[in-house]
Amino acid sequence: MNKPINFFKEKVDELKSKDLNWKLRILSSGSKPNCKVDGKEVIMLCSNNYLGLSEHPKVKEAAMNAIKTHGAGSGSVRAIAGNMDLHKELEETIAEFKGTESALYYQTGFAANAGFLPAFLEQGDLVISDELNHGSIIDGVRLSKAERGIYKHNDMDSLKQILEETEKKKYNKILIVSDGVFSMDGDIAPADKIVALAEQFGVFTYFDDAHGDGVLGKNGRGIANHFNVHGKVDIEMGTFSKAFGVVGGSLAGSKDMTEFAFNKSRTWLLSGSAPPATTAACTAALRVCMEEDELFTKLWNNTNYFKKKLKELGFDTGRSETPITPVMIGESSDAKKFSERLYQEGVFALPIVFPMVAQGKARIRTMITAAHKKEDLDKAIQAFEKIGKELKIIK
């Protein structure tokens, strides 16, 4: 067999021919409402930094102090010699924040899903997944040996039908897995109804709360708090790379669950532990959330204001219930034009196009934060109005 030396080039050329390749822009400032992208001053509308914590003085100070006391890196995986007191403190703080018995910190949210799900789901099991779940859930499920069932998005009748059919076959265990907040549309999983069905049929529940942590519930405690189902969700997965402004993933639940996870998750066992600065910054971010109520008032005031102004102009924001605010455009080519024109007008917001979403469902996905000022949002609204009329999206 001859080595296909042109494999990479051919695949990249194919992506480019279909305009499906990512074109990376360069951020040369912090993740702030007003930042510099590819050398141009813009209003940032596509960052997940919902609370602005990546620039919070207490979070930055914690990171710098940790470097002074613990160095730049841990030097090992946690299971050998990289388990620092900072990691232990963070996990205790996560459990306190989420109101659970225990918590486990991973290097990323993707690592949590890709590590825990295939460890937990064995041959003879069934995993039932929302059709719009995040790619990291999909990959975690694919790595497992469990059978799979897919229910229609947020459709409890569809979920119940699958659960009823499971009674015809004896599975060792069954897991329902869902995003808490869906990242493309900004809608929320009905966790209370999912938990009720799980209790009725005696199955496990797992929520990926990447976009719910720091956004939903009291002081951002997430979807279980939002729906008042504390203690009824078996595994709450979260991430620190969004509302908490740092990076990392977590699982929260029982002590037995987290002990199982760190013994069985290869992504946890075989990856170097998070550096001191990252770990300390994550802890500080949680402390800020527990202490500064006004951040959440600002986040939701800004979110509601921006949505209201868009709707008044005639834009369709889909089924969003959160700071993730899609501005529905329709055709992928129009969404790409719209995004480029926004950049020219000093607003940075990326298009979400096929195949990331269905044909005819392309949109500009905007993310509103607590750090935005009213004048930032007003300037962005003016740009949306101008370009929307140019491209005949609105009248």
C-alpha cells in the first residue's frame, strides 16, 4: 500500500471548496465587551464569558498568587504526584456551590463527557440522548459499549415512549443525558420533567450544564437549582470556560460517583492536572458568584434588553430563554455576509451555518454578558438594524 501523502491537503481543499473550513480570527486583548480582533476594535458578542469573570480582579489575583506559591505547573497527573491542595479546595468549593456531597474537577468540559460517559456506560446498558446534545456528549456516548436511544429535542412524549419500550428488554442500567442549556438555540431542557420520568422508570440522569452554570439558578448554581431538583439529578456536569471565565470541567453528585469517576475516567487519570493558576482562578470565580449578586442582575437585564430591542426591529430570536441569543437569518450565505458586515461595523458575532445547524436555519449567534454596557448593546443593535435592512432580513 502506498501512503496517501496528499490526504490532508485533499481533505482541507474539500472543506474549503464547500466553505466549511474555520477561519480563525486573532484576539489581541482580554475577553472583554470592547476588545481587539484582527487588529480592529470591536464589541464582542460571541464570547461565553457571561459574567465577565475572566477580567475580574479577584480571579486574576488568585491566579497570580497561585503561581507565586505553587509554580506554573503541577508536574504530574493527579493520581501520581499532581494532586495539589488547590485541586482539593476547588472540588470542595464546587460541591458547596452546587449543593452536592462531592465534586471532581477535569481539565475541560469535553474531557468530563468523553471520560465519564464511556466509563459509566457498559455493555448491556442503554443511554437515551436528546437529539441536539453537544458533540462532546455524542463522542462520549460513541466511545461507550451501551445501546443508544435518541429522543426528539426537549420532547417528553418522545422520551417517555423510549422509556416505555425499555421495559420489553432488560438493561443493566439506563441513563438519560441532556444538555442543560442548548448552545445553538439558547433554550433550556425541562429538567424537572426529565427527572420525574427518570424517577418513574428508575433510571439515571446526567445534565451537561456548560451553558447553565453561572447563568441559571440562584447565583448561577445551574439547572438543578433552577428547577428545584437538587438531590434528584445523579450527575451534574459543568464547565469553567464559560460563565466562570477560566477553563476546566466538573462532575458534581455523590461521593461514590466522583470516586468511581476518578478511578475509571481515562481523561482524568491520564492527563496532567490543571496548573495552579487555573485551579485557583476557578475557585475564586465560584467565590465571586456566591458573593456578588449584582452580576446576575446585570446579566439578565442586559439579556432581556437586547432580546427586546432585536424583536422590536423584527428579528427572530428563535426559542432562546438565555443569554445565548440567535438572530435567525435563514440561508448560510446570508448569515456569513451578515457576520462580515457586522465586523466592518465594529461588532464581532459569528455565523452558525449548515452543517452545524439545519439547512435554512443559519443564524448569527450572539452572547450577552453582565459586562456589557447599555451603549455597547445600543451600538450593536444599530448595526443589526442597518445590516438587517441592507440584506432584507427585516423591513
